[in-house]
Amino acid sequence: MSNLSVLYDAPGPRARRRNVYYAIGFLAVLVGGAWWLVSTLQDKGQLEWSQWEPFFTDSRVWTTFLLPGLENTLIAAGLSMAIALPLGALLGIGRLSDHWWVRVPAGAIVEFFRAIPVLLLMLFANEAYALWTDVDRSVRPLYAVVTGLVLYNASVLAEVVRAGVLSLPKGQADAARAVGMRKGQLMLYVLLPQAVTAMLPAIVSQLVVIVKDTALGGALLGYSELLGSVGLIDGNYANLLAAFAVVAVLYIVLNFLLTSFASWLEGRIRRGKRSTGAVLSTDMNEEMAVAGDVPGATDGVAGGGGPGRT
């Protein structure tokens, strides 16, 4: 009996040799590119110790430039996440509403702000705060950055929520309606708990985008975030490439911590699930039975004994 997959034919001797040649060629190109890059940087003096020494010997680089910039990045990203996540969930649920007067406005908001570049949203927000509010000029860039990030990313997260809920089998909603659950209870107790696991990777990817897009505020609005500290470091130590490299490492570490936390949270959610979410707990079932939502359901599991069971 052949052990070959029906979807993939095992390569023969010639194909295996060809794959080995491809791998060797790719590795040679990679090593050659790395050697050329290192040689060029060495010739330009970018790898000299004097370019990197301030990050290891001068604490002022960190206390004056990098750490304050990192703090401002975390502030802007944290505020944007805290507002965009619930707002995106509300807009996503609104797009799934059975009422047109909820569904249509939610859809219009999502499509409008998702179509505008986030940098334009920041610029518009900055001008709006300057013309129509009393927000102090010193904190106006922060307000503009957070506003732009929230409007854009909440619209994207709304589509993530909508897609996650729609990806669930229709039988989940039908079963919940069969036991008398209302639309709000169906969404809160059945659909969202199941969809959150499927949505989590896309949500985390969008949160990483929020962290990186805070750099747009420093480009035109003068917000003192992490990337903006590169110019200040270069002006004092004349090591532009080294400053870019260190800031890039900080962004990598920050986003790695975020994705690692999300992976841990996803695993914890998966391990913590005891059911698919369509079976109600005893307390919830008794509460609904008292309210008259599930007639005759008093045995602790809604619909567990069939409609006519007593």
C-alpha cells in the first residue's frame, strides 16, 4: 500500500537534487548579501564602537531620549487600545443587528473611517482640536494621535468582530433561539465567547499595528514618541543608523511581548472552555426560567431533556 499523500507526490531523485541545489543557491545569496551589507557598513564607519558606545556607557541616551519616547508610545498605544477595542466590538455587533436603524449607521461609520488613511485622520483631528476645543497645545498631538488611531482601528476591529461571529455555525444561534434566548443573550453568552478565540490572532495583529502607527504622530504632529527620539539622538551623538537600529529592537521587543501575552491568553481561553457555549449554566438557566424565557427549563441544562421533559 502506498504511503503517498493524495494531495502531494513525493519528489523523485532528480527533484530532490534540484531542491538541494535551490537551497544551496539561496543560502549562498543570503550569505553574500549579508557579507556585502556588513562590508558596506564597515567601510562607512557605521560599525565602529564610537557609534554604539553611547547606548552602553551614557545613561542620558536612555533617560533623556529613549525611555521618555517609549513612555509616550505606550501611553498613546494604551489609550488607543482601551478605546478602540470596546468601540470596535460595539460597531461590529451593530453591523449584525436586525434593526436597519442600527445596522446602517454602524456600517456607514465603519466603511467611512476604514477608507481614510490614519495619518489624515490624525491631521484632521489635530486641526479640529485646535479650532473647536480648548485642548492645550502641549497635549494636542497626543489627543490627535489617539483620535486617529481609535477611529481607524475601531473600524477595522469591527470587521474582525463581525467576521468572527459570522464564521460560527448557524446551528449555534438556532439552538440558542430554540431554548428561548433573546438576541442580546445569544450574542453575549453564545456567539461572542466562541468567536473571541477565532478573532484573537486578528485582534492582536491590529494591536501591533496600533503600536507601530503611533510613530505617525511624530512625523507631522511633533508628538515625542519612540521613533521621534532618533533625530534627537543623532543630533547629539551623530549616530543615526545606530539609533534607528536600537529603536527598531525596542519596537520588536515591545510587539513580541504583546504577541506573547496574546498567545498565552489564547491558550488559557482554550483550556478554560468546558463547553461550546451553547449549554447554559444552572444559575443562568434558572434565572431565565423564572423570567419566563425558557418554559419548563428547571433541570440545570436548557433543553437537556427535550421540550416535553418534566
